[in-house]
Amino acid sequence: MKMSKRTKAISSLVDKNKTYSLDEAVAILKKAPPVKFNESVDISFKLNVDHKQSDQMVRGTVVLPNGTGKNVKVLVFCKGEASQGAKEAGADYVGAEELINKVNSGWIDFDVVISSPEMMKDVGRLGKILGPRGLMPNPKIGTVTNDLKKAVTEAKAGRIEFKIDKQGNINASLGKLSFKENQICENALSLIESVNRARPQTVKGRFVKSIYISSTMGPGLKLDLARIGVN
């Protein structure tokens, strides 16, 4: 197949046999010929874990220091005085039974769901709707909490969840290509450090096999693990 001018330009920037420092990789992504939309910058981890073993599940959350570049819509299930704190923190939707019924009818115009502990017995009815979309509130990732104000603030600021898939990979977005290079790097390092801290105690030897960074329409670049403090 004949390569397009854009593909040729990208190929000239990348050495497939090289591993890159984070700074080098981000600089290359920024140099790639632009497209007509604001691309996302994504990161992919290949981990030395067995997802079938319950003691080797890797998941967690991290607040990206420079946000995600997205306008995150937050829904909070709560009632009483807690509702005011959630609204003050910027939650887009706050309510109890009326919101549960609305979601149960098929409405899913939100990105993050947070719940007070007292509401979970009712929110549990939405498991078949929220679960497959990764939206079910969970105390392990801070979305079932009494401190709703903090949870909403973090979600709006750029908190993301990471979790291994069936192939032992973690894939996440680091923001937008329009971010400054240092902002992308800071977001990447925050996530890398968080994944490192989530290492299961039962994993022997190297935990992270490889890390790639890419943009939506750009190249995938393999990072030099030693140069970003991963072992």
C-alpha cells in the first residue's frame, strides 16, 4: 500500500528500534502532522500479572495534576444535608430516588457516579446499567464516601480510574495533545507512580513489562522504563 504524506512524516520521526524518554516521546507526538481535532494522549502498560488471580488485581485512582482536558459530568446519589456540599463542589446532578429512577429508565448522560454509603442499598439496583460501563460507585476507588465534596472536587479536577484488563494491560488517557509538553509529562508521571504503588505483593520479578505512549492519530512510542524510574 502507498503511504500517505502524513504517515511518511510520522515514520520519519520514529525509530521503531528505540525506547524513548518521556520528554522525547511527548516531543515527537507534538511534532507529528496535526489533524482537524484535538487528539487525546494515551498511555498503555503491559504488566506481569495474572488477572485471574484475585490477589493480583491492579486498580486504583489518581488525580492528574493538569486534568484530562474533558468537561466531566458528575452524578451524585445522596440526600439530606449532603446534597448541598455536593452541589457546592460542582456536581452536575444531585439526587436520590428520582435520579435512580431516571438512570433505570435508560438515561446515562454523565461520566462519573458518586454515592453516599447510605444510598448504596438503592443504587445497587442499577448494577446492570452502571456496571458494564465502569460507572458503579465503589468504596475502593473513593466513589462511595461520606466526603462527597472532596470526591466531586477530585472528579472535576481530573481524577481517573485505572484497572487491568483480561490481557494484563492498563490503558488510560493523559489529557489532550494541545496540553503543553510539561503538562502531559506531569500527568504521565503521576499515573506511572500510582500504578507502581499498586503493585501486588505476590508479583515476583519485573512488574511493568512495557509502557507505550501515543496520540489518537499519532505513533505509539515505547518508553525507556529505567529513565522513568520503573523497574
